[in-house]
Amino acid sequence: MGRILAIDYGRKRVGIAVTDPLQLIATGLCTVSASEIEKFLKDYFAKESVERIVVGLPKQMDNTSSESMVYIKPFLARLAKLFPQMPVEAYDERFTSKLAQRAIIDAGVKKMDRRDKSLVDMVSATIILQSYMQSKELRSF
């Protein structure tokens, strides 16, 4: 069984989270520049066994696509072209940034450190991955 890798894709930064090899625990991995994401993924896949990629899908409250989809769709197309053997799933990411900010505050991170947007991106990716894993578990019942 390989890891599941989650991506919170943004124009500037990309938050990344992964599961352990048994797919039990979601952990924030890092944040990389959006311009470096493909290289990062190639390097990571060369070192680690990854079963699938989950990409956060930005939606509005009425379930329509958000304006960020302008950047997500081409990214999803590039992923499919670069890694044709890798399953890629889009997963609803509504509220993940707010939940990430709340989690960071609840964890006691100092106010100055909370301004680091890359931390929010990585925590958002972790929340996307946790939510995905929980929904997958519920679907198996």
C-alpha cells in the first residue's frame, strides 16, 4: 500500500500533506512554490510509494466552482499528463483555510508565526487529506 498525497494548490504556494504508508495518519509535509510543484512531485515519487493524489477543489457555498478553478484545472491537466499512471482525485476544500487558521491558533502558535501563509497552506492540505480519508472510510461502510 502506498501513501496518499494531498495538495492545496495556490497560485504562489502549494501545501502538501501525506499519509503514512498504511494510510492511517495524515501529516503536513511541506509547502513549495507553485512553479516548483511538478519537480517536487517527480522527486518525491522517485523516493516514496504514492498510491494516489488528492487535490483540493475550491467550491463556493452554492457548490459552484470558485474563481480559483482557473488555476486548478490546468494544474490537474498537467498532473494527468506528467503522471498518467497516478490516480488523481479532486476533493472539496471548502473552509479548509479557515479550519487551518483555527487549528494553528488552537495549537498555540505565536501571532507572528501565524502570519506565515505557507504554514496555513500545509495545514490546509492536511485537513483536505484528513477529510478525504474520513469520507473514504464512511463510503466503505
